[in-house]
Amino acid sequence: QVQVVESGGGLVQAGGSLRLSCAVSGTFISINDINWYRQPPEKDRELVAGISNVGTPNYATSVKGRFTISRDNAKNTVSLEMNDLQPEDTAIYYCRANASTSTVRHRVSWGRGTQVTVSS
């Protein structure tokens, strides 16, 4: 079983910064890609950023240049540094981990999310 836990959300003023963390634990052979999604109020969940097992990042157009995703394979953690936050970044942010286990090549696990609120 793979557990995913997010942390670091909070309330910040427009233009401010937050750093989200995602910790992956449990029984697995390796972690493949890890992605951050967000779900704004009354909207669908959307991909924000992702990072491959070798550290290749990708970003949604809306956050490119403001958000930075990084990965620490030794600690099985991924961070999302968010700068110049705007009210439209307000959402619940979810971490999604794709891990390989002894029985499943791609086991996808989600965290419960962390709230990010940006005031204007």
C-alpha cells in the first residue's frame, strides 16, 4: 500500500509565496512520476505540475515561471514552490504518486489535499 500526504497549504496575500510538500510512504519498489493537481472551488481538478522519476518537470501554462517542482528521491518527497500567487491559484492542491509495487507496475495513489487560499 502506498500513502501520500500533502502539507504546506495556507492563506497568503496576492504576490506571496507558499511551499507545498508531498511525502510518499509505504511498500513499493520505486516511485515513477509524481504530479500536483488542484481543484478550485466549483471547478474540475486540473494538472498543475509534474516530475518524472529522473527529475524532468512539466508545468501547466498558467503556472509556468511562477511554480517550481522538485524531487528528493532519497526522502521520497516532492515539493512545489509557488511564487507570485494570485487569487485564481486558490484551490485544494492534491499530490498524485505513481509507484511500482511487487504486484502492480503503476499504482496511483492520491493524497487528501491541502488548501491554498490567496487573498486579493
